[in-house]
Amino acid sequence: MAIRVILADDHPMTRAGLVAYLEGEPDIELVGQAVDGDGAWQLIESLSPDVALLDIRMPGTDGVAIARRIKAQGLPSAPLMLTSYDSKQYVIASLRAGAKGYILKTTTPGELAQAIRVVAAGGLYLDSEVATAVGDHDFLPESLSAREREVLELAARGLSSKEVAERLFISERTVQTHLASIYDKLGARNKTEAMLLALKYGVVTLEELLEE
């Protein structure tokens, strides 16, 4: 059975190119198009696609807000963000909102199709350029101690050092010491990069990071 996809993008040329490509993939069926966020939401509600391919910046409701609404309502459509923005903040915001993938508009058609297949199957897909942007550090997951994994998971979920300390019954200074060690081992400069690298290397899962 073909993967049912809706596409939402306010740029006519981008949308036309994507439509032309997707219609040539035998296992992908483009079932609807929208030029803004409100139109995308109507398609998601009425068609229940397997994958919602969403531009982040659109008139009306943006792609991140749509992903958040899909998650809140428990809808089956997997949000896949399609954007020109490779900012780590956009990546994190999208993942926290419930996006299952993040693809840049500079990606190859083949990678886009692969991303659609991965998220439709329940996986997480990060654009190769985004993954490269967070580093190619030679890291072994076993390098992090059990306590460092706990600190990383909580910090990546948005908790402050003080909140992490309270949750783990340790001092805030100890948390900061653990974070410094984590950043050094992962080759990261901050919590955002540490989270992406943790996902990349399988230290933690997306589900663990997004738990309430």
C-alpha cells in the first residue's frame, strides 16, 4: 500500500517541483496540497495522511504549531518538516512539537523519499546536512556514565541545571560538572548540540527526550 502524503508549502515553484517528484515514486501517493498552515490542517483532519510534509514558515499556522497540534490530538499523521532553516533551535523546536523528521529544501529527491519512508514506518529522520552540522565526532555511547546519561536526558528535555539537580538529588554544581564532561565526550558546545548528537549516536531515543 502506498504511503499517503500531504504537502504544505507557500512557495509555488518549490511545491511544483516536489509534486513532480513525489508523483513519480510508486510507493508514495500525494493525496493533497496546501499553500498555508490552515489549509494543511484541514487536509490532515479530512484525509488522515500517513505523512504530513510541512514547511516550517507558512502563512497562518506554521509547521511547528501543526506538528504540536497533531501530537496533542493523537492523530496518526507523522509530521515531516521541510525547510530552508538548518538552525539547531528550529530542529529542537520541531522535535519537541512532535515532528518525526527534519529535511532541508536543499536535499536530494532520493533523500526526501527516504525520509518519507522512514517517518511513515515510525522512525526518526534528520537531514544529512543537519546531522553533519552537529558534528562528526568519533564517539562511543559507552563513553558516557549512567549518571551522565541521566543528566543529558533531563537537560535535553528542557530542564535547567537546578531542576536536574533537584530531580536527581545532587547539587547544581555537580550537574554542571557532568554537563561539561558530556559536552567534551560528545564534542558538543551546548545542550542543543548535545541532544542532537545523543540522538545521532543512539545514546537516548526521541521518546525518552520528549517524555513529559
